[in-house]
Amino acid sequence: MRSSMLRLRNRALRLTAALAAFVFALAPAAPGAQEVMNIAAVVNDEVISIFDLRSRTRLIAFSAGLPDGPETRRRLEPQILRTLIDERLQLQEAKRLNISVGTEEIKSAFGEIEAQNGMPKGRLEQDLRRAGIDAAIVEAQIRAAISWDKVVRRQIRSQVQIGNDEVQEAIQRLKGQIGRPQSLINEIFLAVDSVDQEDQVRGSAGRLLEQIKSGAPFDAMARQFSQSSSAPQGGDLGWVPEDDLPDELRRAVENLKPGEISEPVRSVSGYHIMLVRERRLQQAPGAEEAEVSLRYIFFRAPPGASPSEQKSLVDLANLVRDNATDCADMGRWRQQIDNSPFPIPEKVKLKELSDVLRAIVADLPLGKASAPISVANGHLLVMVCERNEPAGIDEQRVESALYVQRIDIMLRRYMRDLRRAAFIDVRV
């Protein structure tokens, strides 16, 4: 459970770790007096300057491998400003709760980043100075993330309890979805907390989509801007049963081919940009980890075999199929017909087989030969001699998933309430 609570902090560390890889490429850029003095937004009684906004934009552009030009700034700055406003609200809430982040915690975070990048101690701050980036900009992001992690632990984590009845209900739901369509999805989620934010958030979602279509990595944009708990994983939601999605998201996902990205989709809580990476039918949990022992016979076709020769091979395969009653029979028939090797091991996990073979073997009863399978250069008969099934649904993983979902919902509500209660004056 603790690992899920540290995701916000890890998100900030990942951003800065990515920065370390690019920092040598940055040209020094000293702030102009106007940037420092001009106000981008006021959050309660605190100011976010144009310099703060431009510095964070520059940081993110380079961490995502984007050009630091006017077009990138046009697309990214509105959402970056929203992120800076959220961070300021999080810091203010931590202060209200008498939560602080010590110097040693910041140093430790910098040390983690340096260790991840193979840097000696103290190197990151030196490189930031050399590149003309104030280390305080990075420190502020890390401080906000650590502060918010502490707030969440105190205010939310203690309230979340997942009962065994909820776990069992989720397990039954998973079992009932076997054979149903599911998609491997990444998402970017932007919350809409009030009616007057509608146009702003829709515009931000559209600009993010433009940036992705222009070549920005989807996962990098999700890490920086998504307000979902999946953000630290690049928006990766894993395999999602399409029936579990809200109707508006399900309709969007159903119309996407693998590799395609949706237009911004409005849900009850905000805007979603969905990427479908793959699609399949839902399997029994852990099914692909099942290990099977196989016996097979390869009926090799002669080069340039005619249709009649191919039919003769299929007829022979069907004859063997009808007479092989167990794996010992399969072995004897194989010796008589053809001992040619076929490039699959006789003991293998289902996930290591081709899609066609996996689909056949997964449902094949023990000791029963398959129908002839057309393969390159011939036909194949397969029999499953032994099947070692995985342990089944991991209750702890189900509980952890429910916990993360509950935390995500409560975090969104917490941030919504902070935004609604705050005085926020955006001036750019």
C-alpha cells in the first residue's frame, strides 16, 4: 500500500531525473526582469510569476524531447500553469496542517535523482546552474510532491478501508468478464471542477492532443499533466474490460484501432484522452502464465505441394487425430509418420506461443488431439499432456487495485475542494 502513496513524489523525481539527461543540452537562459516581475497567476495570497511558468515549461519541454519554441509554449503553458496552481494549493494545505519538508528530505530526493542517473553527489545542482536553470525551480516541485504525499497519508490513507466483501465482489466480477473484450489503455485525465472551467480544460485537452500528434510521447505528456493516479506510469491503466468503462469512454475506445488516440472525451468528472495500445478477449486471471506439456506431430508438405497433396496430409492428420487417445499414442504416431522437429518446445507457457496456437491450446482438453492446424510448410497436430494452472486470482492484487481506485477518487475530491475554496486569479 505504501508504494501507491508515494506515486506523486516519484512523479516529481522522474521529471527531474529526465531533466538530468537533457541538462547539458540546455543553453543558459537568464531571466529578464519583466519575467520575474510579471504575474501569471495569484493563488490566495501567493504569486506565480511568468518566470516560474516559463522555467517549468522549459524544463518539461526538454524532459519530453520537445523544441522550446513559441508553439510548444502555446500548447503546454495553460496546463503547466494549472499544474503550478495545484502545487501551490498543495503546499498551502500542507502549511495549514503544519506539515513541512525538511532540508534533508530535499537533499535526499536530489541524491535519489543523482543515483538514478549515475551522477556523483552534488552534480545535479552544478549542472542546473551551468544550464542556467535555478535549482529552486526543481526543488519547489519536489517539495510540493513530498508535502502532498504527507498530506495524503495523514488525511486520506487512514480513511480508506477495503473490506473482504468488496474484494470477493471484485473477484466475481473479474470471473464474469472472461471472454469479454478488453483493451490495453493509456489515458490523460484533466479534471473539470466547475462550470466556468469547462472551456479552459477543453482547450487544454485539445492543445495536449495537438502536441501528441506533433510527436510528443503520450506517456511523457501523461506523466506531466494527467490528474489520474495512473500519471506516474505514463497513464497506463493496464488491461481494462471495455464493459467497465463509463458509456462515453467505452464508445470512444470501441472506435479506436490499436495505436490510435481519441479526441478529448468529456466524462462526468473531466476530459480524457485515450490511447488504445492493444485489444483482446478477457482471459482467466493469470491464464497466460499456465504451463503446458505438449506432444505434436508435424505433417510436412513437399515443396510446391498441390491442393490434392495438401488434402492428403490433412486426411492423414485427421486419421491420427481419431486414433491417438493419449500422449503415448501421439509419440508412437510421430515416430511412424515424421520425426521432423517443429520450432515449439514441448513444455511451454501459453504466453510464449503464437496467438493461433495459444488460442487452440488454451481450450484443448488433456489427451485430446487438436484439429489439423495449417502452418508454414505443412500441418500440425497438438495434444496437451499436462497443464499447470496458475494459482488463480491474487486477492492481494485485487485489494491493492481497489485501494488505489479509492485513493484516486478521494484525491480528486480533495483537490476539487481546495480549488473551489481558493481565490485564484489567472492573468495570462
